[in-house]
Amino acid sequence: MAKAADIGSKRLVSLAPDSWIRWVTQQDDVIAQDILSSDFQWVSRESDVLVKAYSPTLKTFLVLSELQLRYTDRMPRRMRAYAALAEERYDCPVYPVLVNILPPASTTMIASQYQSEVLGLTARQDYRVINLWEIDVDLVFEQPLPSLLPFVPILRGGREESCIRQALRELRADERLNELEPLLAFFATFVLDAPVVRQIMRWDMAVLRESPWYQEILKEGLEKGMEQGLQQGLQQGLQQGSKEEAIALVLRLLSRRVGAEAGVWRDRLKPLPLEELETLAEDLLDFSTETDLVAWMERHGRG
């Protein structure tokens, strides 16, 4: 059984908190004193990290980092709420930072402040915005920024296989970072085919599913969207009567969903008629492990 790993945002920042807060604040003399609890009475999220920091000029203050898979128009209000709650609880000024991991739709405008007005009274909260797709991959290796190594494939210039291999080498060179390999592998599949990813690293989806990141990705509908796109391709293949194409698409769905090896399952899928391939494509969205696939085959007399 795969070992569960905490590869959420708190774990990422805790790997090198000084490097992280110096990067997000752009202040070289800042040091991290402690990672505080950001679970407030009526607000609790896995994606925010609150660090107590100190610098000779600013003295003690808080750095609130919110790592968001995709920006939504709810984020300005949320940043205002988190900053206010943190300042109230710890009685310290707060430097809020929003880190967006994946780009939103091209029509979405990313705001860097919250502002509202009622009867002439104005509420305002500024915060820094960092979009990872705009960050040069060389920065991660030069500073270094180990917390960003899993995101190398989606950084600017990071989609090359050589960059992903370098990130993998750095993760494996430090025992503290080994558990981040599944997260790097997952984001690598955004730019490389899954079989290529498996050739260059260990991809343990069972471990990744234990992390808040995977749950956030599912909640945002990202993986579902990819699977639905593949299903549409499968339907087109069925309509065209191309069984080989249908099998290839089912194998891609199985690879993304449960990490099934194409070479192992291709021969077992070949005897299935097109109708059963279509049924399998619909049912496998409910699969969570390869055992579910084995059980499906047995139920359909294909064990």
C-alpha cells in the first residue's frame, strides 16, 4: 500500500520558509520565525499558509500565502477576509499574497485588491498577485526555491523534458523532498504524455490522492474536464467505427484515472465490442483504483 503524504501548501512552504517569504515579499532580509495556524473559527482551508516573519526594518509581521489552483472572482473577498482574521487573531500587520497556479479563462481579469463602498464608507484590501505561469523556471533553480519544484512543468520555460528531469533530480537529492515527486509527475502530465512521465519518474497516484492538491483539482473540475474531452473523442471514434482509436482513448482515460499501464491492458481490451468499450468509458469515471477496472472486467465476463 502506498504511503500517504502531506503535499499540501503548508508542507510545500515549510520545506524552505525563509526562501518562500523572501520570494513572495521581495525582501532579502526577512526571516521566517514560525508557521502559524490559519484555521479560524468559521474559516478553514487547506490552501492558505500563515508565516510569522521578522525583518530589521519591518519588525514582526505575518505573511499570508494563498495558493489557488485557478483564480476565481471570489478571491478578492476571500483575501480580505483572511487578512483581517489573521490580523485580529495574532495582532500583527499582514502581507497577503495570492499565488495562482494555473491560468484562468482568457476573459478573466485577475484583481490585486478588494474594494467595496456603502454610503460613502470604503473597505479596501490590497494583496500581491503571483501567477506561476509567468514565473521563469530558471528562478526556481537559481535561488533556489524548492517549494516550487513540483510546479516546474507549468512555469514559463518549464515544459521541456530537460527542465522536468532537473526538477526530479533536485527532489531526489533531498530526502525531505522525495514525497513531492507525485505532484511533479501530475503537473508534468499537463505538458507531456503520461507514458513519457512514467519513464522519467515514479508516478504514484495513490499517494497523490491523499493530498489536498488532488482533492482541489477534482473540486475545480479540471480532471473531469480532461476526461470528458477524451470521452467526446471516444464517441467520435465509435461513430467512425474505429475500434483501434476507441481502445487508445479508453487506455488514455484509464491511465489518467487509475494509472493503468497501456501495455498491460491493450490486449485485454481488444476482444471487447465497441458497445462495451463505450460502456467502460462511461463507468471508469467512477473508478478510483486499478482494482475497480479488474472488477468491471469480471462483471462483464472478461476476467
